[in-house]
Amino acid sequence: MIIFSNSSNAHLIGSYDIQVWNNTEDNLRIEFGYSPEKPIIDTFTNLAFSVTNLRTGNHFAEGIAHITVTNGQRLFKFQNVTIQNGDFSVDYLFPDDGTHQVLLRLDRNDSINLASFQVFVPHQTSPDLLSNNHNLIISLGLISAVGVITIIIIRRN
């Protein structure tokens, strides 16, 4: 079961769109969040997880995580991520926009759990040099400087 929440817990500080997966059979709660709020293509996004006891809220101290990120076409795996004090995170570069699925396999001494979360990466347009006045002024300045230097070099020869 996945629950979406906008509040952030202390162990997921700075994360957005906290998603919760509960497993009542294994008494397990996994929280997932990511930062920045709007991931940018080819820029690191922190994917953070917190594993707690569903009834007491205490962190599970041990375990190994395997994280897979996919958009249905590409697949990237983080293998054997150590869980310390119930919290762990990885940094991932999203190569494309759209909805990405973050799959978690959590291996503990007494169980193996699977959870699935989602991250939406908004569409990003490439910067248009002429659309920003500041970039236009810098570009014209550079072109003018190159032109002046070229004229000076030609006159000296």
C-alpha cells in the first residue's frame, strides 16, 4: 500500500512528496522522498528512504537495499546499499522527463520486502540563447570583443 503525504518527517529532511509503503505482515513502514522538489534532467536527485517499525515508529537498524529506477525503457540499479539506523539514500541522474518508478527490495534478517514509489521529472526545454535578455547582452558583448580583437590583429599585420 502506498500513501502520499506532503509532510516531511525528521529523517527525510529536505525531501518532497513523501510516499509511504506499509507492510502489516512484517510490521514494516518505508517512507520515500526526493530532493529537489522538481528533479532536473542530468542533475543529481537525492532519493531518500526511511525504514521503521510500523507499530512503534522505531527505526530498523540493519538491512541491505537494492534500488532500481526505471521509466519503462531505461533501467538503473543500485546494489547492496547499506542501511544504517533505518535511513539510507542514493543520488540519481534522471536521463529523461516523465514518470519514473523507484523499486526497492529490502533484505533484512527475517524478511525480504518489495516497495514501489514514483518520481515525476517535468519536461525541460533547452535554454534559448536569444530568449533571455541577459544572455543576449553577453553574447553581443563577446561577438563585439572578438570583432575588435580581429580588427586589431589584421591592422598590425
